Amino acid sequence: MKPFLKLYRGYANEQELIVMGHVFHSNKVKDYDYKKNNFKNATAIINLFRTKTKANADVYLKYKNSTIRTRTLDDGYFKFCIPVDASVGYGWIDYEVSIIHNDESIVEQGSYIRPTKGSLGIISDIDDTFLISYTSNPLKKLYVLLFRNVNNRKIYQNVVPHYQALSSAGRNNKNEQNAFFYVSSSEWNLYTFIIRFTEIHQLPRAVLLLKDIKTSLKDFIFTGRGGHNHKFEKIKHILEFYPNLKYVLLGDDSQADPYLYENICKIFPVNVKAVYIRQTGSSKSRKVTSVLNNLKELNVEICYFKNSEEAIEHSKRIEVI
């Protein structure tokens, strides 16, 4: 059986290019199956967590006039961090990665963003920030994931115009975009599902940074749960990678976003312009309100909102959009 090569969106600054992906033992279950039948959807989702990754596999990145080789980690994950060639330009750029199987080259193309100099970087959570996921109710969250096809999953009202405005803020050219990242506790298993959802709803094209891949049904039961330290480290990495940007952070109050963002703001006291937290319950959390008031005292604009219309008006008022 042929191995399967999966690429993710990468990103670059003025010095470095980062692209990544996974290698799987088999292409039998290639990816998420967009079936309308709810039970077929459940099977497709479960199959995403039954994939077997390939450790120490040779992987080749074709870049400019050279081919660069690395090998996958124990979980089949690979990551190229290489000096960027200034001549590649800006915007979304294609890249090519290959693996070799029985003297046959298996080639896939991905893309990475190298944003032109601008004023904003946007980092958003996914579950219950724009994708309605019922995170505070684990059983309901699992049911919806299994039996609601991606085409039937719901998005919060007015998220799309807000995110599109943030993506193009300060840009004179419609083809240019600010650096946009979706950082989540969902695992890499759900990458294509999330990409498909963002495309259906015309959300900004973004780099996804997700949690380590899972390969068993036991892991599937606890998808999206557990510690959130990986989110903190990934957000911290983004701000270090693009140190000259001003950032907008978007999350919700169902899990740890407010506290992660508070720590980020404390470490990067001049980088974060605004923090947006969606209220997912019937009333505002006192703890979250206290955190946001603390951020306000640190000169960070804050918005604790129920409907994205409030967030849009706030962004206009502080001239982010």
C-alpha cells in the first residue's frame, strides 16, 4: 500500500520559511469524506483518528533550485525550517514536497504565506469562537462532531464580515492579506475538516496550528480537550516570528483563551492591540471580566461580546478596521 503525504499551510517572514505535514503508512483513508449522510460522516470522522503515521520517513522539499531532505518524527510529523529566499516575493506562494515509495515519487503541493509589511497579525481560536462546537458540553460536542456533516455545521452570525475586515485592514491591494492564524486545541486529524468549513463560509485563508495528531479511538473520545499549553506556545511563537506586527487576538470564554491571552499580553506588552472574547453562556463570567479589566489597565483594547456585531463596532471604534 502506498504511503500518504499530507501538507499544511506554512508561513514565512523576512528570514525564515516554515512548512510542515505528516506522512501516513497508508492512503486507504486519505482524508475527511464530505458525505451528507450523518452516519457516514461519523465513520469518516472516526477514521481520521485511526490513521497510522510513519516515523523516520524521508521527506523532500523542492525549494528554488535545490532539494532539501529531512525525516519525520516519531509521530510522522515533519517540519522544514529553512532560510527564506528573498526573491520568492510575498502573498500566498506554492511549495512542493515529495516522498519516495518503491522508486516512485509521491508529490504534493501546499502553500505558505509571506505577508507584505503591514500593521496587523490576527490570531483566532476555532471552537466556539467562530465554529459553534458546544465545548462546555463534551457529550453534545462529540455528538455534533460525529453526526453533523461539515456542510451542516453552524457559524456564529456576523463572524465572516468581521474576520474579512480584519484580514484586509490597512491593505490597499485586495490581493494582499494580513497574517491570519487559527490556533486550536483540535488535533491535526481535523485539519481538512476545518479548512473545508472556513472555505464554505468564506473565512480568511489562514495558517492552522493544531495539536499533536492522534492515532487511536481512545484519543478521539477526548478530542480537543486536555491542557492548552500548546496553544500558548504556538501563539508565543507567532509573535516572536513576526515581532513588528500589532496583534488582534480572538477567542471565547468556554475554556482557557482569556487566561492564555492575558499571559501573552504580559510577555509582549507592546504587540497586542486588542483582545476579543466571545461570551458563550447566558451571562458574562466574573473571572473573564476580571482578566479583561486587567488587560485594559495594560493598555490593551478589550471586547467581551455576545454577538459579532458588537465586535465589529468595537473594531471600528478603535480603528482596527
